Amino acid sequence: MPENIKTKDLVDIRTVRVNKTLPKQERIIEFVRQIYDPYNYKCKDFDITAYYPPNAPSFEDCLYGIMA
């Protein structure tokens, strides 16, 4: 986890609730609003840090795929 991120500041992804009836773009906005930092979050007792290789699909493309 990056040094400037504190564990106590991370949002537990299990608390995020997104209305599935919203249009895709609004679901993504709502998810990011609640999780605050989609690259660094908690899941139960684990701190999660997401890294993406330079030649991989963008984070936004991955989110679109998950929220579709």
C-alpha cells in the first residue's frame, strides 16, 4: 500500500451499495463516490491495493465490465 494511505482511512468494499437500476455511468459514479479510492480499499481484515500493468485495459474499462 502506498505510504500516504492509512489503513484507518480505507473504505470497506462490503459497505458499498449501488442501485443496480441506475444507468451504467451513474452506477460507476456512485461506486467511486462511496469507495473514495477504488485503487485502495478494505475487504474485511485485508487492505487491497490494485495495480494495473501499462498494457492492460484501463481501470475505467474494467469497471464498465463489472458494472454492466
